[in-house]
Amino acid sequence: GQQLNQSPQSMFIQEGEDVSMNCTSSSIFNTWLWYKQDPGEGPVLLIALYKAGELTSNGRLTAQFGITRKDSFLNISASIPSDVGIYFCAPANNAGNNRKLIWGLGTSLAVNP
Amino acid sequence: KAGVTQTPRYLIKTRGQQVTLSCSPISGHRSVSWYQQTPGQGLQFLFEYFSETQRNKGNFPGRFSGRQFSNSRSEMNVSTLELGDSALYLCASSSGGLHHNEQFFGPGTRLTVL
């Protein structure tokens, strides 16, 4: 089956620091999505990547779709307290009928003000 | 546009009972997916409905079922509840078009089985 590794599992940083997290897989995907989940809420889509090598920003967030199509990273610059939450990568293949997302186990981010 | 809504937000049931959860997708979205989320297991895909038809299914027992109505609203049902069914159940909708995988989530229903 498809294996998806998201790391680190958790991070505790100081406000203002930059953050980097990544996902790697043994399988090739043609879509990488990054979501953030706040406590008690559903995940919210942050960035969607559709092309190998694509680098996309959303405010202080930057994500890249790896050239091999087996990995992706998410960077957060100048972290603030509201960045606290769980970040998930969710790749997919939009091929045939198997178009469901595969979910990482998440990176839990804590920010010390 | 209003977001995805789920009802109820919280539910407490006992083992052996059955439960029905409801999801109203974003207006115009025809695809609804359901997930189970538990600590340490992440989001586990249950099933996806598109235009009233189940299009994808995860690896859950037959006690978990769902349906979608003509207005795209969806329900999922869990029969003969077990303690291990305690989880946050999330519903997500998408347009079903080119960017099908861009799913928008509701706040979830927190189910506790005693």
C-alpha cells in the first residue's frame, strides 16, 4: 500500500522563528495539498500544488511539490501564536476512480509567545 | 457562501446503539466525503458520494454506511456501535470538477460511545 511519512511529528518553537515540515512517500502523486486543523475544528486548506517542482506561497506559508513527485514541504516564516495547530499533508492521484486523498499523521505545532 | 455544516456537533451513545450524522455541503458542491479522525490515526477515509452514488470507499466494516440526497446533503450511519467508534467524524465537500481533491471540511461531529 501507499506509505506516507510526515515529519516532524511535533514542534515547539518560539514566536518569530521559521518552521519547516515535510512529507515523503514511496508512491508518486500528481497533487499535494496542505491543510491546517485548529482544535475542535475541521481541517482548512492552506495550499494546493498540482505540478512537480511547483513552489506556491500563501502569505507567510510556502509549499513546494517535489521534483520526484514523492515529496512536498511546507515552510512557515516568522511564526505567530495563531499558527498553533496540526498541519497535514494530503497527496492524491487524480487518475481513474481512485481519486481520494491520502493523509499524513500531521505535524503538531506549538508556538511560545 | 456558507461553509460545510454538520449536525449534531456532539453525540453520546452507548454500545450497540446506532447513530446517524448529517452533512450539508457548500452550495453547488456535488461531492461529499466522510472521514473518521482519532488521535494517533489521523484522518481515515470512510466513503465519498457524488451525485447520490458512492464513488469511493475506504476500509471500514459494513456497520458504516452512507447516502447522499438529490440536494447533495449526505448522511452517514453507524450501526451496532462499539467503543472504538468514538472519534471525530468529519465531512468534506468539493466541487467534483477539475480540482476535485480540494476538499472543504465541516467542524465535525464528536461521537463518544460509552
